[in-house]
Amino acid sequence: MLQVKFRREMSPAAPFSRTPPAPLIVQPVAAFSDNYIWLIHSPREPRKVAVVDPGEARPVLQEIERTGLTLAAILLTHHHPDHIGGVPELKRGSDIPVIGPDDERITVNTRIARDAEGVELPELGLAFETLAIPGHTLSHIAFWGHGSLFCGDTLFSGGCGRIFEGTAKQMTASLERLRCLPTETRVYCGHEYTAANLRFAMAVDPDNTACARYQAEVHDKRARGVPTLPTTLALEIQVNPFLRCEQPAIRAAAERHAGRALTDNAEVFGVLRAWKDQFR
């Protein structure tokens, strides 16, 4: 069985490491209509991979068979079926570790990853820090390491996840926490929602030239069937309205939509998220 180590070297408020990240090869596997399952290639064992949020087993098994890779670990960000549904089949007959949040709805976990805890897979040469990011679900976590962020359905390119269990205040704090990561961080989200998110972003902030340029790039990629992910945190800070609730243009757009003054970033976020929920 693959060895898994946990460490508690950082507090939830501790600064993030700024050391240069080791190169990480991450491969998208498309699932369902718009999900991405991420295969993380081991820097130490080239034929071994870890998988993030395998909601469906079949495409992962097909890719492993096609490439001759070996699945060595499974990382989960939250309990929704489209992120964990493939785990039982992927684990069948094996002792592959499954590392995910502390949530009784996730019955496939073999290890619990808690906030500010380091998760090390030494045989694969992989190490991540666990970040609690509630809002989309109350137990949602992210894995950050090697210059890469696996954030499930909390942060999307150009947008963010719906609030199913948490509050606007919780989601705002979670997104602000992710925004504090190094700007060069590569962001691996759970869904291909970028084009739709950018249509909303341009409705909120129509004078954002960076967003307009990115929208054109995304349109070209999707026309060619190319994934728009990963994105980078630096780009998202420029184009994603949910990461910019403190900026005057975003606040003004939210206040116009709400028809009233808004008092803080969480209230701005709440208006934006409700607006996006109805946006077509």
C-alpha cells in the first residue's frame, strides 16, 4: 500500500510557502458533460499517477489502460457524486489510499485530510497542503502544492461554485484564502464552465479589457475542443469578478443590480452569486 504521511506544520492563517514549485505534469480526463478529472503524474515514478475527483471510473480506466499508467492514490475535494462516484470501481481489489475531507457522506475515504494539514505521498514525490474552503459544501477542501491548486467546485475560471450548503460570508472567505496563494499558481477546477462564466463576468465588468481578451482566447479554444484549464491565479485576479468584490467597478455593478448600497465584500459577493444563478 502506498505510504501516506500527514503533518501539521502550518496554522490556517499561516503564510503560504513561496519556494519555487517543482514541475508537475497534470492531465485532464473529461467526464460526464463538463467535468474534469485530473491525473497527477508522479515526479518520482513516471508510470504512477494520483487522481483528483474521479466522479466516473470508466474514462480514468480507459486512460490508464491506454497509457500503461498505474493509479496509486485518489484525492477528493468534496462529497458530490460527480466527484466521488467512480472511486469504488477504481479501488476494487486494491488498497489504493483515498484522501478526502472529513464528511460522513464520503464513505470511500481511507484517510481524512483536515485544514492546514500537509498530505505527503512520498513514494510518488508529491506533497500538498490541505485548505478548508467551505461554501459550495461545508466540508469542501482544496489541495495545494508544486505550484498547483486542485480546488474542486469552489473556484472556477471566471467564476465560482454555487452555494449549496454554506453562506456568502463563508464562500467569500474561502475565495479570499485562495487569492492569497502565489499568483503563479496553476488552478485546476472541476468543470469546464469558463465560457459561460466569462459571459457573466463581461456583463458585470464590460470595460475589463483583460477579460475581453481572455474571452476571445477561450472561444478559440472551445471551438477547437481544447480545455480552457488550467488557469492561473494571476489571470483570475484580473478577470474573475468573484475574486474582485472589493473593487469599485464590481461593487458598483452589484449595487446597481441590487438597487441598494452594499456594506461589505460578502454582501457584494452574495448579490453577484444570486445574479449569476439567474444569468442566461
